[in-house]
Amino acid sequence: MARFIIFVLVAIAAIFGFTLFKMQDTGFINIRLGDFQYETNLLMAGAALLAGILALLILLKIISLLHKVIVYFGAQRKGRLMEKARVALSQGLIELAEGRFKEAEKLLLKQIQFSDNPLLAYLSAARAAQRQGEHEHRDEYLRMAHEANPDAEIAIGLTKAELQLDHEQYEQALANLRHLYTLSPRHAYVIKLLLKTYRHLADWYNLQRLLPELKKLKLLSQEELHALELESWHGLLDEKAQHEDTASLTALWNHIPDNYRTDADLVLHYAQLLIELNALDQAEQVLRHTLDRHWSEALIALYAELDMVIDNRQLEQIESWCHQHPHNAHLLLALGKRCLAKKLWGKARAHLEASLAIHPMPETYLKLAQLLEQHMIDAEQAPHYYRRGLEGLIGVPQQEEEPEQEDAPVPELKKG
């Protein structure tokens, strides 16, 4: 279009000039500027103007060609530098994967200003610096990654959180992940790293608040969710027990859903905490009620450790368990100890001897020795049981018991 306009203008000027020449009237132009004066005819002025325009066009064309040459060679150079940057990035990632972190860091930063993926280069360099313990360099590379690509805040933040967790900087990682969670509350990996951080910090309250989101997004299986919630209840119970407040511990237990309060490990943990707080009656009640519905060897073993007086109804309940589990040494020990508390010396001896016949335990030897020494006529046998109990405690291999003790029958009990 520009060329057409120039052509038209030149044509008009030529026709105008030719017309003036034919009319033998070339016109007159007088240009005066200060003391300078220039006179010529219109035809010569037009020719000079056309020559000037032509010269200007030629100059512009030369400048355009020079610019294209410069751009071409600049693009060629930039292409070579970008290719070098790509090669350096590729080699750096290989070095990083093979564990040569110092070499990886150098390669990843080489020609990075010409890289078409500076974000990947900076994030990988941060990982290389982390592996060398250069945490200040790591943070600097992460900052530069954000400058290179501000829109990649989630990717940069996740990389930073991963590196902080690897370095056990849990508080810093938590602050970073909470910020990312506000930016993207349904981001699966952000939630998983938050979960990991809460577990490391034993922040069971906030972990439980995260569980509904985990369930909604189906990030864990039902089994994993159940195990995680159980773990959180264990942790919350520990937190309450640290305050040595039995009432708040019991209140928390009553708040736990029923399907978790039947879990043997959780019941065992709760009962142990009650025992540590000297709430033996509550511990006995929890263990007894659970055992009455769900039998557990671990629970009966803990129940056997309790030394306390119970009423006749509770004793009858334990005796009913013995009918269901007649060869359980822990149960027989528990029953023997309850009979001791009730001063039923004969029953206590029979149950303790029956327990020893099934599975000798140091505590059983001790209780039987104390019973014989303090309340039975054959106290001379007490030192023998004391010795056997001591051998059991220090790990001395047990010799075979005397026939009358080894063959001792499980005592018959009345129906509960």
C-alpha cells in the first residue's frame, strides 16, 4: 500500500513537471532563511524533493536489512544458548538423580537465563542444595523460582514444604502448607503433606479436622482412615493424661465414637492411662465391660495386673469367663488375685497353681508364695516359689515343675 501511494505521488509529480515544461513555465521558488537565500525553479525543486524521498527510502531499506541481519544472527546465538541451557538442564537432572549433587547444582544453573524452563531448573537446584546441607542456597533458589514464575506458587510451595519436612523443619513446613491450603483447599498433595506434618508434630486435634476432607476426596482407603483416626484418638488420650486430670480423660473417652471404643488396642491404652492416674476402679470397669463383649488376650493380661477388691457379682463374672476360657493363664491369675482380695485362700491357691501349670509367670509365683507364707499352713513351700519367680524375672531357664504342681487340675467353678 505504501509503495502504491509513493508511485502515485511520483506519477503526479512527473505529470505536473512535464506540463510545466511544455508550457515553458517552470515556476520560481525563493527560499530565504536569515542571510541564506536559495532561488530555483519549481521543476528543479520537485526533482530535488523526489531525489530526497528516493534517498530516504533507500536508507530505510538499508536500515531494515541491517536490522534483519542483526535479528537473524541474534536469534541464531540465542538458539545456541537455549540449546546449551536445555542440555545443561538435562545433564543436571541426571546428576541429581545419580546423587552427584554439587555437579548437579552447577549444571542446573548454567545458562539458566536462557532456559525455556527456569522454574524446573531452580526447583531442582534447590533440591541439590538441600542434599548438600546448603539450606540458605536452597531458600534463595526457591525465591528465584518464584521470581521466574510467580504463577507457580503451589508448585514452588510444595517443593519448599517437601524440603523442609526432609530437614525436619516441621513448624516452617506447617506454616507454608497452611498458606497453600488457603490457596487450594482441595489440593490432594497439599492435604497429604499437611497430614504428614500434623503426625510429626503430634497435632492430633488438627489432624482429626483434616480427616473429613481426606474421606471426601478419597485420598486414603477405609482401612487407612480407620487406622489414622485410631492413632489420633491414642494421641488425644495421651494429651489429656499429661494433665493428670481423670475427669477430662474420661470425658474424652465418652466422646469417642462407639466403633472405636470397642477397639482392643484403644481400650488397652485408655485403661493403662487410668492405671497410671491411679483410677483403678475405672480401669477395671472399662476392661471388664470390654472383655464381656470382646475377648482380648492383651486386655485380660492387663486385667490380671490389677490388685483390687471387687464385689461378688464381678467375681462371678470373671468365673464365667473361666468357663469360656478354661486354659488361660492370665485369666486364672486374675481370678486368683481377686480371690486373694476377697480372702478366699483356698480358691486363690487353686487358681494360681492352675495358672502356673499352663504358663508360669513371675507374678503368679510371687502371689502364690505370699499366699503360702502368710495365710496357709505349708509356708515352707513359699521359698521355692519365690526362687522360681526370681528365676523367671532374670531369665533363668525354668526347670520342670514337680508332678503334683504340673498336673494340677483347673479347679471346678460354680456356674456364674
